[in-house]
Amino acid sequence: MGQDRENLISNDIGKGVARDALGYDPNALPLEVIDMTVAYPGQPPLLEGVSFKVEHGEILGILGPSGCGKSSLLRHLVGLEYPRRGTALVLGEDIFANGEESLNRARHRFGVMYQSGALFGDLNLLDNVAMPLKEYSRLGPGARKAAAALKLALVGLSGFEYHMPAEISGGMRKRAAIARALALEPSLLFLDEPGAGLDPVTATGLDHLILTLSRNLGLSFVVVTHELRSILTMIDRAILLDKTACGIADSGTPKYLAEESEVPAAKAFFLRDQEERAL
Amino acid sequence: MHGQPFTLKGPDGAGRVLLGGDLNAFTAPRGSLAGMLVKSGNKEITFDMSGLVGLDLNGAAILMDLEKTLGDLGVRVSFEGVPEEEKEIWELARDTSAKIPDTSPPAPLGFIPATGKMIMDFLKDGYELTMFFGEVVIDGIGLLLRPWTGRWATTLKIAERSVVDAVPVTILVGFLVGLILAFQSAMVMQLFGVDIFVADLVGLAIIRELGALLTAIVLTGRSGSAFSSELASMKTNQEIDAMVTMGLSPVKNLALPRIVALTFATPILTVLGDMAGLLGGNVVMVAIGHPVAVFWKELSGHLDLSDIFTGFFKSFVFGFTVALVGCQRGLFAGSGPSDVGEATTLGVVTNIILIAILDSLFAVLFYVLDW
Ligand SMILES: Nc1ncnc2c1ncn2[C@@H]1O[C@H](COP(=O)(O)OP(=O)(O)O)[C@@H](O)[C@H]1O
Ligand SMILES: [Mg+2]
């Protein structure tokens, strides 16, 4: 943001900080997780003391073997579950500060893509993407349609606006789900296993789409994954979850985790002790 | 909400519109900008974007939609003065949307094709149901010849779930219908002093007609719909495919137990519903001053075996139909998640229509046979 642009923003808004249309400071960190305990009610915690940050335009990976609590962590980060301890800040504001109200506010600033895509089966792709706009924005029908078509074009789904989710392939459904997550122009996107259930070529295509979106729009991503190929192609930095450590075993660039980290969980995850295990 | 509000000044005489502030989904002005701009009478409008301090893809979409709407109304639109910071997003939006092919929603079928499709769908449904009926009959005969191959434990469990659990609702509906029928007819009959015949009216109507009909409708809602949704979700989960590829027949393993259970369970429920209905009629008779025994004496004088037989026979057929249609709709469902709901709805609708048609056919048949 340039100097003159900052001057244009009126000064009556607290402490001279620039605010976006929803009152968030657009320069604050997209996501900061502080000492979070991930647990389901009445069960022992899956993860404890989870803290990490996501920078602007960064693609952060949440890695770990199946069942270590990656999806559960994500459910806590998007407010589908309340953390037993700790919290998460989106653009500098505590999303759990006052219940559903602060959560709903934050939900305009992040988008989520679920493992299955979770498109609404009774709406065509255009209406799937336009739905959040209809609910939360002032856009009229024409502008909504234009905006939704634009998001679909960005993910490479031009021409499929009027297809139903059941009529397109799994990879296309995931792309459409990303377009829907982009509807309200969030600064942060959560993706749960984007490559799951896709063939390697389609999955790689999706990885490249995520990279492009991150570069072109300056979007930050939190990507849950356990596929080595996509970790190495798109992830900037990753946290590695581990069941035995009950939290983050190690974090760093994929190269560091794959080649240098001495943590057993990292060795096991990147199959560096393959020979030993084969015995 | 804070943030820089979006502002729009103009158009001036030369058709210049000055944009300012933040333009996105949350700051966009309500109401139709196009209408306002067209009213100004300019044939050419230039948007000066140099005052914008924020623009995202939604904001760009708003401007491009405005361009298109105005273009359709014969106003030429151009944009200029895009601020340096917003150039990238604006160009991305322009380039991307330039490549969007002109698609329009599939047109709904015209009247004649739509009618044709409806008739074809109807015929296809009828064909599938008939084929399924044939399969059930063949597998049913196979079962009769080799009864030890049947899935009797499942059958019993389904019978228990469909009958025992349906007893309260059947009794309640039967009782209330008997009560209402007796009450309504008693009001008229009392005028003519023939209220003693309320017993015959209620008794005959319930035993010949309503008992079986009401039970069938209750079972359609309770069991037929459950069969459709159970089997349709098994289809969605590929359980049916798994069964077929293991060489097991879904008709024999899934449909027959349900059909057998319901065919033999429905008459039992019908008898219970009949008794509850008669009891309801009796309550009204007592309330208008006839001793309990009068009702039964009057009824037994006019009721003969054929009345009881017709009701009983119908309840067999209805039970069979409800289960047959319920299973058929489930097994023939599509394999998407929304198909479960559709199969269930279609099953219930088909059942209610079929029961109404069968009941009318029976009325004619029994009249001709003079039962
Ligand atoms: N809604 C839930 N309630 C209780 N336990 C759950 C729930 N969802 C997942 N779990 C448990 O949490 C653990 C981690 O699951 P999950 O977060 O889905 O793992 P991952 O996504 O890493 O494969 C599993 O043992 C699972 O059984
Ligand atoms: Mg998971």
C-alpha cells in the first residue's frame, strides 16, 4: 500500500490504522494461532500448545499422517469447534472473542474448502459461488453473476457455469469449491486435502492453481495435506503434527523437514527411515 | 463498518463519472447505478477510476457488469485513470472475463417436449416397476421351493420394526377416524331418529374400506419410505454394487425380506386398526345414549363374512404394494446423495397413487362379484 493511498484513508478511524470494509486491519497477519488445544468434548486432547503464524501471500502446510488431527485442527481454526485453550487471530482479531458474532465476522475474511468439495448439490456452479454474495453483499443480481463467473473463470471453469455439481469431475468440483471460497474476497483460504481422491495429474493441476491464486491475488493459504508431491511443489513453510508429541513436532520449509530435521516424526513422514522399517 | 466508503460523482456534461473510495462487495452502492446513469441522457460515459483507493475482483465485476448493462442500453462505456496499485487486479479481472464464453442457462423444455418427457418418464417408471414385480415373483417362487435359503432372521426383524413399532400410530389413527365418522354421521342421523344405524355405517366403512386404506397409508409413510431411503443410500454407498459383484441378488437379499415382512404384517395391523375404529364409533354411540351392547348387536346383524374378507384381502395386497414400490424406488435410485431424498419422495407418491387406484379397482371388482 503506497504512501499517498494511506493518506487518502480518513483519519477518524482508530489510531490512524487503515481498515478494510469490514473494519479489519488489512496489514495484520492473516492468521495467528496462539497456544491452541485441539480436543473434542469429553475426550483427551488431540493436540496441545499449537502456535504458528501465516504471513501475507504465504502457503502454509499442515502435515502429518492420517488420524493425527489435521482436519480437527482445521475445524478449530474455522470455528466449527471451540478450542479448549488458546485462540486464533484472523487479521489481528480474536475470532473467539465473543462467540458466534466475532466468528461470523471473521468468516467473511477467510474461505474454506472441505475435503469433499461440499458444493451444494441442488445449485449450479454459478449459484454455488454467488450464494455467499447474495447473503452478505450489496451486489445486485447482474453484478453477482458477473462476480461469480469471474471467480469460476479464475479457477478455470469458464463454460461450466450452469452445470450441476453432479455433472462435473472430482477435480472440477474442488476447483469450484475454491471459487466459492473466494466469493467474498477473503485474505485467507483453508484447504483440507485438496488432492485427496484425485489422480496425480489433476492433483498437480490443482496445486498449480493454488500457487497462481496465491501469487496473483496475494492470498494466504493454509493447506492440510500429506502428499509429498504437492508439499514440495507449493508449500512455503509447514508445520508437522505428531500424535506422540501431541502437537507440532517440527516446522520449517519442506526442504528442511524432508532433508535435515532430526525429529523422528519428520523422518517417518518423509520416509527417511524406510530401510529400517522395511526390516 | 469502517473502511473508505465508495463514492460516485457525476456524470457531468461530458459524461465523466468520478469514482472514489473502496469498491468491493461490502461497499458497493445499493440500487441500480445503471438506471441512474442512463437517466442522465449521456450516450458515452467515462469512468474515471483515479480516485479509487481499493478495488477487488468483486468491485471489478461490479464495474464490468455496469459496462455490459449500459452497453445493452446503448451507452458506450470506457474506463480510465486506473490507480497504479489497482492495475494488477483490474487487468486480471478484465483479461479473465474477456475469456469467459457467453453461456446462458439451459432453456426449460417447451410445453410439448415437456409433456412428452413426462409421458416417457411415466412409461419408464411403469416398465421398471413391472420388471421388478416380475423379478420379485420369480425370486419369491424360488423362495417357496427352497424356503431354507430365505433370510428369515432379517425378515422377522423387519416385520418387528414395521409392525410392532407401528401399532400405536395405527391404533390412534383408527380410533380417531372411527370417532369422527360416527360423530359426523350421528349428527345427521339423529335428525331422522335412525342413529342406531351409525353402528352399521361405521362398522362397514371401517372393516370394508377404511381400515385397510388407513393402515396402508400409515405404512407408506413409516415403512415404505424407510425402505426407499435405506436401499437408496446403500446404492449411494455402492453396497448394492458390492452385493451384485459378489454374486448375491439384491432382490432376494434386500427386497424379498421386506416385501414378505410387510405383506404378512399389514393384515395384523389392519385388524388392530379396525378394532380401534370400531371402538371409536362405539364411544360416540355410548355418548349419544345407546348402551355398549347395542352397537355390537346392530353391527353383527349386518356384517357378514365377505365384508371381513374384502378388508383382509385388500390389506394383503396393500402391504405387498407398499413394500414392492418402496424397495423398487430404493434399488432403482440414482447414486448421488440427493437421489436418496428423491427416491423416498417418489416412493411415497407412487404408493399413495397406486393404493388409491387399487382400492377403486377392488371396489368395482367386489361389486361385480357381489361380495
Ligand atoms: N467429530 C469428532 N468427534 C470426536 N472425535 C473425532 C471427531 N472427528 C475426528 N475425531 C477423531 O480425531 C482424530 C483425528 O482425526 P482427524 O482430525 O480427522 O485426522 P486427520 O485429518 O489428520 O486424518 C481421529 O482419531 C478421529 O477419530
Ligand atoms: Mg482429514
